[in-house]
Amino acid sequence: MIILGLETSCDETAASVVTKDKRILSNIVSSQYLEHKPFGGVVPEIAARAHLGHIDFIVEEALKKASVSLDDLDGIAVAGGPGLIGGVIVGVMMAKGIAMAKDLPFIPVNHLEAHALTARLTSDVMFPYLLLLVSGGHCQFLIVEEVGDYTYLGGTLDDALGECLDKTARLLGHGYPGGPIIEQLALTGHEDAFSLPKPLKGQEGCAFSFSGLKTAARKVISENDITSPTFQADFCASLQQTIGEILIDRCSHALRMAHAKRPDIKTLVVGGGVAANQYFKGQLSQWAQSYGLEVVSPPIKLCTDNGAMIAWAGVERFRKGLLGSLDFAPRPRWPLEELRRGDKTERKTIS
Ligand code: AMP
Ligand code: MG
């Protein structure tokens, strides 16, 4: 089985060809990093126009690199939301066009579901598992019970973690995306140089809140000299250490909640762009050891948005007969739990 996957829900125009036996035949990602850099974040209209300008070429490249033609495909998967609606529409219309022209199954995929399932493409992770999804737009814990079956445990009350890192990096005078810059700068800093708040630490539940940390970061930055490399390094190291502690505390609570429902959970999957951070990954792996919990994170290029994760979610859905229909409407908002209720018009069985 060969599936083409398209991703256009935020600031990456991406297409990938993936097989049922987990071979990524191509994975083409065009990042709009330079277009958004001057604004310090993703500008929806710029994103939509860039997707429109790049999508044809990216699909062509993905097919060429995989040495397949549209006739070799068994289905086409696309991120149908949640995301910036202008971009989602571009991807969905492209996928519908190909599906219609080639009479292929059309598989609209929830972008969050794709992040949730990526670890099964790159490692042999078995259901159920606990997922920490940390990206530019999302920050939440889920129990991944099965394909299409997710239980939300808690998430951010305000900013996503990636957003907090991006905005803080901007205050330090850096461009977008800020997460990798902060990680790099932190390498030579002292993590106890600055004391920063840890919102919600120790409190019940597994919600996150990053707005207070962001405000505190703004205050420290305004009181210091951002042209000093020592300040930059020390501040970034302190910020990362603070966030690491918050992540571990929230993960402890989330694991307790998850085990109350599914005592058989043995894996924590960390997905989304922030999962590319080696410091956070190291801290979480160390913490997990005492629980006999395995921490799995996809390779960096599959943590940030990409087409392979969409194609793989397409494979997983195809195998279960969870296809879509051409009347699917792109969705700016699409909570994962809605999938469990199973939209009847989007369930078809393959004969
Ligand atoms: P996504 O929303 O999944 O496309 O991921 C983009 C987000 O991930 C942005 O907020 C980035 O700042 C963040 N990010 C990417 N790489 C890293 C990293 N190495 N450390 C922390 N955050 C990162
Ligand atoms: Mg992105």
C-alpha cells in the first residue's frame, strides 16, 4: 500500500510518500521560515499564499523522489485541520483534486492525530500510550488508545510551549522559530543564573500555563543587557531548566491520571516541534526511568510538521477502513476527541 500525504496546516508545505511497511519513500518539506521571520511568528495570510505557490511543486517533487506516479498510489491523505484555515484549504483542495482525478480513496487526517501516531512509523510503539504533544500551537496530554481513539487529559490554559519559546526568543532579539535558538544558546549557560516561576507546578491535574513564565521572562530581559552573550546563554539555560522542571511535574501528574484509566501504559511519546529539544528529551528520559517508562520521540525532522506523519496516519486509517468523503470540509478547529465519536459519513469499510 502506498499513500501520499499532504501537510499545509501551518507554516510548512509538505508532501511525502509512505508505504504500509513503514518505508518513507520521500519526505519533502518547504518551510516558510524566511517569509515569517521578519514578523516573529506565523502570519496566516502569508502562509496561505505561500502554500498556494508551493504545493504543486512539492507534490511533484515528493512523487519524483519516491519514483512513483499518481497511478501507483492507493490513497491520498491530507491534514484536514486543525490549523490556519487558508493553508488547510489549499492542501485539502489539492488532495481532493488528485483523489477525484485518479479515483483514489481520500483520507482527511487530523493534524494532531498525525503527531500522535508518528512514533508508530519510526518505532514499534504499541497501544495504549501516553502522548505529550508540544508544538508551536499545541500543548497537551492524551491517552492514545487506538487509531481514532484518544482521551484528552489536560493541556495549556494559555500559550503553547513552542509559542512561549518563540516569543521569548523574539524578546532576546532573535528570529523565528525561537525554540532551536534557545536550545543552542543554553548549551554554554548556567541554569541556576536566573530564578523563574513554574506555574501550576505541584497542582492537581496536568494542565499547563506559560503566560506567567513569559511575563517573568519579559521582565528579566528588560532588566538586562541582551547584547551580552553571557546573559543570553545564562538566561536561556535558566529558562530551559525551569521548563524542564515544569514538564517533569506535569508528566508525573499526567502519568498518574493515565494509569488510573489504563494501567498497562508503558510508553510516553513526546511529539510536536518542541520534542526536537534534546535537553527536554534528556530530562524526561531520566525522570521516566524510575517509573519503568520508555520515552519515545520521533527523529527531529518528523517532530516538526511534515508530510510523512500525515501519510502514515493515512496508512493507519486506511487499514482500519476509516476513510473520508469528498464532501469533507476543512476544519480550523478539530478536537481529537471528536474522532472517537466517529462521524458516520466519514466511516467506510474497505472490501
Ligand atoms: P510545529 O508547531 O510542530 O511545526 O513546531 C514548531 C515549534 O517547535 C516552534 O514553536 C519551534 O520554536 C519549536 N521547536 C522546534 N525545534 C525546537 C527545539 N530544538 N527546541 C525547542 N523548541 C523547538
Ligand atoms: Mg510548523
